[in-house]
Amino acid sequence: MHVLITGAAGMIGRKLTARLVKDGALHGRTIDALTLIDVIPPEKPAGFIGRLDLAATDLSAPGVAEAVVAGRPGVIFHLAAIVSGEAETDFDKGYRINLDGTRALLEAIRKVGDGYRPKVVFTSSVAAFGAPFPEAIPDEFHLTPLTSYGTQKAICELLLADYTRRGFLEGVAIRLPTISVRPGKPNRAASGFFSSIIREPLAGMDAVLPVDESVRHWHASPRTAVSFMIHAADLTAAQLGPRVALTMPGVCCTVGEQIEALTRVAGDKFASRIRREPDPMIARIVAGWPSRFDPRRALALGFACERSFDEIIRVHIEDELGGNV
Amino acid sequence: MHVLITGAAGMIGRKLTARLVKDGALHGRTIDALTLIDVIPPEKPAGFIGRLDLAATDLSAPGVAEAVVAGRPGVIFHLAAIVSGEAETDFDKGYRINLDGTRALLEAIRKVGDGYRPKVVFTSSVAAFGAPFPEAIPDEFHLTPLTSYGTQKAICELLLADYTRRGFLEGVAIRLPTISVRPGKPNRAASGFFSSIIREPLAGMDAVLPVDESVRHWHASPRTAVSFMIHAADLTAAQLGPRVALTMPGVCCTVGEQIEALTRVAGDKFASRIRREPDPMIARIVAGWPSRFDPRRALALGFACERSFDEIIRVHIEDELGGNV
């Protein structure tokens, strides 16, 4: 089996790569070829014995998508995107990367023809929803995003469904919760603080909290995000039906509850590292995001996540800090 | 005031043009310039005394959209689209006209800049929804179209909302019911039979019914569709909020009830002109369409339509047949 990952140099892309290389197979089929692309050069994963192609390339540039699918990967994990904050500040870049890049990929797949019909797992986002919301958002709730990023994700979901319906590919879009705790440095996502208020204190550094502690949000760990993608790649067209976009399960909690979990899991000394610095732009973006879902379809299809933010913090300590704080 | 109509040569475009020329004004402001574009040459409307520009042109072709908005029309009625049947049989053309043409228009508006912020009334469709449905579809129900046409309309709604939110224009999308009774010749819309089973018998001709009489659908007259557009052009950003797409009211009835209304309104001799010829492709497309809505937002915002299919037939007889059958 040949697997392609776009956005492979990103945090989730690297974790997905590592998991696939470690497993050596995807749902029982040996991975004998792996293509990793990103706008920044993807790292060579350690220990992969199959054919490996790495490329620093931009799917939205002419001819790139055609070249990328020429090798007919059977499973494509399409993660490439710029994040919410950047899509909001750079309108052109957001549409180019997040919409045109995805469309170029889908079109390139369609134009291969000849019976080629790969599985395409697309990472959408709960930012595709927009306030006002019911208390728990059902699977049938409409997408009325309040950011350009959310708009681009919602449009790509529609394209993926239509290309699937037309038989050009087998798509599944998974609306990821905010990924917490993100390892590494802060990125330009407006949601970055949800992670940094945990990650920085645990690393002995100060963190900035730009919103009120009452802000409620929907979280899953990076490890769980990868497990969602792997699970999605195994769903059949019969299981999915025509509604190929699924809201993923997550942990619903407030920023205040995140901080309480930090104290419970790691001890008393960390919460004092969090500095309150209200940021109206961040607060405005986040206020339009959803905080609680009722993701029945995904649960019925076997997607599973952490049960509490305590557990999410423990995953971070295990996976990123070698089990030590 | 300068008004632009795209798709001006289509049935609704011509009726909208005629109404605007007859009124001479839009919500109290005199119309002193009118630009009419379409891929086929728009006819010169009789009796318009202001500046008139007519052009046979394709918005999706390079440079066309920029040229069209260079005159800075204050109100744009964006009707240009290919119909559902054609978008389903010609994938490339559907995306080019219905998606790329709309995006080119929005981009051209954005690039004018300099405080230019026109009102854009976009005609979307209930085909943006896809089965399975609740008995009456609420305003918060998700868009999961089952045709490429519906997908293109749903994507354009998302773009319009984002361009509105970013302040590039003031958009409003109205999801039109199926327009019945369409005058003139059949077009390639899969929904065409809903009109032809009324129109052809009243004109002394046979009509073909490709689906079962139990098929239920959502209708409004051409006259009402025009009144929806005029009303939409007067809504303020404060009235709309960020959810700029509205499902329009309509008349819900079965094909059988349409035929009964025909007999009630026009007499006994017409229904026998309807020939049953089942068409599986039409039946499949129509089966994925919605049939009943609960359009509370539109009703609260003052949109109104016929109360019965009898009334829709009477409007057809008045507007198209000079009051005579």
C-alpha cells in the first residue's frame, strides 16, 4: 500500500507519519511506499524500510497536485493547511492554500481516471461551525463559520462529498477538536493558548492567557487526533453514506477547568505561571467557535477519545515529556 | 442607483429586469443605470430611460468580472448559473460557471476596494440541502447536497457569507423554491417537469411526468421569486447578522396535488394531457431534494409567497396567458 500525507511536516503530520512507520501497516495492509509533502521540507522518518518520497512543495502551485498523485497512492491523508489566525490575517493565502490547494488535489485525483479511486482522509475542524449554537451541537447542525479558515474547511467538506458521490475518490472529512496539548512552539492558530497554558508551565516557562477562564472548548490530544485519522481510513462507503463529514468526539471543558486539571495532574506550582493578558481579536475569534457537541455518528462509527482533560494532560506528559514533570 | 443583473437573459433575470424597469426605482432610489449580462445576449428592456449596458459575456472568463464591476454597481443581482441537470452531466462546466464564475465576481468586487461595498443578492436553491430530512427542515439544518449543482450553491453561500463578514460586500443568499410554473420552453433542470405538467396542458400540449405522483416538493411562482429578490436587496446587515443565507417560503404539495389544483383552477380537460414516463435519473435526483421547510427567519424578515398551488397556477394564467385558458 502506498500512503500520501500532505502537511506531513506539521505537528500532526509528523505524529501520523511516526505512527504509520511504527505500525508498518494500515488496517492489515503493509505500507510499502510513503510520500510525504509539505511546504516546508518533511523530515525523513526513522525506520521506514519501504519506498520513501519526500518533497517540499505547494499543492496550490500549477502541476504539483498532478505530480503528487501520479504515483497513485491508495490512501491520502490531506492535512495541509494554514491555521486559523493566519487565514484571518492573510485572506489571499488562506484561500490559496486551504481551498485552492485542496481543490487542486481533488481535481488531480479525478483527472487520473482509469479506475483510480483513493481513500482521502481530510482534516476539517470544528471551526467550520459558527455561533450562535445550541447547548450541544447535533450532527445535523448547519455550518455557518465565522472565520475564513472555517469557511475554507466547510467548502472543502462540500467538495470532498461531491467528488465522493461522483465516484472520483472515497472521501471522509473529520472535524477535529482543538488539539491539546500541542507540543513544540506556539503556532499562529488563534487556539494556541489552549495548549500553551498547559505546555509552558510544565516546561518551567510562563504562558499567556488571552481570554477569560469561563471560555469553554472542545479538546482532544494529538495521539487521539492520529488515531481518528487511522480509524477514518478504514471506514467504508457503506458505513459513511453520502454525509462524509463527521464531527469527532472530544473533551468539553472551560479554561478554568483546564487549569484545575493541570494542578490535579502535575501539582500546585504550575498554575501560577499563567499570566492573564486579554486579547480582543483572539477573544472575538474564539467566541464564534463551538464548545460542545453531541457527535453520535462518530461515536457509533467507533471513534473514541480521552474522557477528561486530566487524561489529555497525562498523554502530553507521556508522549512529550517522557512521563516526567 | 446602478443595478447589475447577471444571468439577465434567463427567465427570472428577464422578469426581474422588467419589474425594475417598470418600478423605475429600488426601495425608493431611482435606477439611473442598468447593466445586464449573460452568456447569451440579454434583450434590451422596453421603456428604460437610464443608462443601459448589455453584454453577452461569461463571468468565469479572465478579466470579465473585473470589467463588469468597474462601473461600481450599488446592487448586484447574481443569478447566473447553469441548471441542476446540466451541472450533473457536465462536471467541469458546472464548477466553472456556478462556482468559479461566482468566485470571480466576489473577487472582482473585493479588488475594487476603495470603500466599494455593493449589496449582492445571490440566488441559491433548496437543492443545497440533501436527504434524509426531518419532516419540516428548520433554518439550522445542515447543507449536505446530493448533486453537484447543490454543492456549488452551498459553496457560494459560504463564500458570500465570508466576503460579507470581511466587509468586502453586503451579501444575502436566498434559497429559492422550485419556480413553478416556469413559462416558455423546458430547460435542462431536473425539476422541469414540475412546471411542464401544468404549462403544457394549459397550452394545449402533452406533458411528460417522469416521477411518481406522490413526489412532494416546494414551489413558488416566478412573480414571487422576483419579489423575494427585490425584498432581499432591502435587508440590512443588522437584520441579517452573519447568517446571510435564507430559505425562502414556498408552497408544499405533491405532484398529485398539483394536478388536482390544475383541474380545480382550469377545468377538467387538462390533466389527461399528462403522460407518465418514469425516468430513473430524474427520479434519483429529485428524491434527494427537500420538500418542506419551516423558514421562520425569512417569514420574520417579511418574505411572503403564495398560499396554495391553485394560487401559483392563477399567477401563471395572469402573467403568461393574459388571464385566459
